[in-house]
Amino acid sequence: MELKKGLPTRDAYGEAIVELGLANPNIYVVDCDIGKSCKTVEFIKQLPDQHINVGIAEQNGCGVAAGLATCGKIPFVTTYAVFGSMRMLEQIRQEVCYPNLNVKIACSHGGFTPANDGASHQGIEDLGLLRTIPNMTVIAPADFASTKKLVKAAAEYYGPVYLRFTRDAVPFIYEADETFEIGKAKMLYDGKDITLISNGDVLSLCVRAREELEKLGYSVRLLDMHTIKPIDREAIESAIADTRGIVTVEDHTILNGLGSAVSDIVAEVGGCRVRRIGIQDQFGESAPYERLLAKNGITLEGIVKAVKELVG
């Protein structure tokens, strides 16, 4: 697969939310004063009556969204991943998930993609935190096309949904007409030796790694696990049965993220070994994106090495 230079997935959110709002007057955006960064400016221009800016008050924004949801609206609280998952966490649990309200948390700046902004702006724990809360659905799209489709799917999916976007550009992987289903992994390639499971901005890295591994004689299955919760258990069980090992790759701490979610199922089913590639138990720092990934072993070479160790 030839990867083309892409766009930030936050741009795809900006396009999708305008299309949704024009088609459905119940779609609302609750901004936390960073509409320019989160790409909701066009929504504000075209649909001012469906937009609320609460200022730099994320916790209040979550409460406002919960109130809107009780009135039949479909609010998208829009902020950075580090704030939407941590500053708002109590409100998400108590005011959104506990009553199972139809609120969407749409967050840019996920993982290491706000690289030079430093640790304070790098949401590297978000997916793990949100997946532990009952009733919450957690989604990390990998590119522009998949983000547009999954944002629209989230709008049609009843209940709390957390969506993670990138600050920086990521390569195009999918065509615009590709279909996506919440809770169902996408198999980009099939294979019998090893299964790579990834999502978000580092899925493109796995596409490149798969090509290198195929040149070395390995048959590689590649899954885009865009939905971490509910995770596609059937796809993981098939990987256990059909291949000799699983390598997970994520731009997220390896604690309670994608690798942990996959390992939970492997531990229950048995019959497979797993290697988790992701951010180690440490904070990020201000540095170029690729350097931050490399410091945590999230590289093409790291993926190839993990596969060799598992398969032999």
C-alpha cells in the first residue's frame, strides 16, 4: 500500500461536524475556547445557534453537554485529549456515563502528536482512562477518511463516545468511500505468521512495517482496531487461532491501552504470545514527534524486531 501525505484527523472532525450539524439541528458543539485548534470555527460560522462556548471550563462544558442530551440534543464536547480525558473525568463518569447520556467527547491533540507542546499537552493516558468507565465507547481513527466516517457513526450511535484526533498530519490510508463500523476492526491485510494490531496515528507505521516484514518472508495480518471499547473480540480470537503471535502498536501508554485490552482477551483464551509496543511508563517531553516515538521504541525497526522475536 502506497501511503500519501495526509492531513490532521482534527481537520476531518471539523469537516464532519459541519456536515452533521447542517443535516441535523440536534447536533451541537460545546467548545472549551479552543475552536481554532480543534477545527470547529467553520461550525461556529455556519451554525451559531447550535454552538456553545463555555470558555476554559471543560468540567462545566461536560455538564452543559449532559443537560443538552437530556433535552434530546447530540452534543460534541470539543477540547484537547489531555483535558477531555482527565480534567473532565469525574463529570464524564458521574454526569454522562452513569446516566448513559448521548454525549460525545471529541478530542484533538491525542498521543504524541502535539509533540513540541510538551508533556502537559500530550494526552497519552486518555484511551485507557476512558475505557474503564461503564457505558463509554472509545474510538481512535487512523486517518482523514476513517475519522470522518467514525465521527458520523458516533453521531448515530446512542450513548457516550470518546473520539481521539491528531494535532499533526498523518498519512492517508483509506479511500473516502471506505466503510467503518463501531466495534468492528478493519483487516487491511491477511496473513498467517503474525498479527499486527494498531490504531490512530501509528497505524501508518504498521503499514510500512508490514511491507518490510513481507520482504523478509513473513506473512502478516494487519488490523486497524479503531474501536478500543467495545473491542472486536472476534477479530482477536481469530488472530490467536490463525497466527503465531500478536504485536500491538499504539501512541499511548502501554498501561491499560490497546495492548492491554488485547492482552486481556489473550489471557482468557490462551494459545498466543503478545508483544506490546507503545509509550513506556513515563511522561512525554517537548521534542519532534518521530523522536518521541523512537524514544519509546515505536518505530519500524522496533516492530520488525518484535515480530522476529515472536515468530523466530
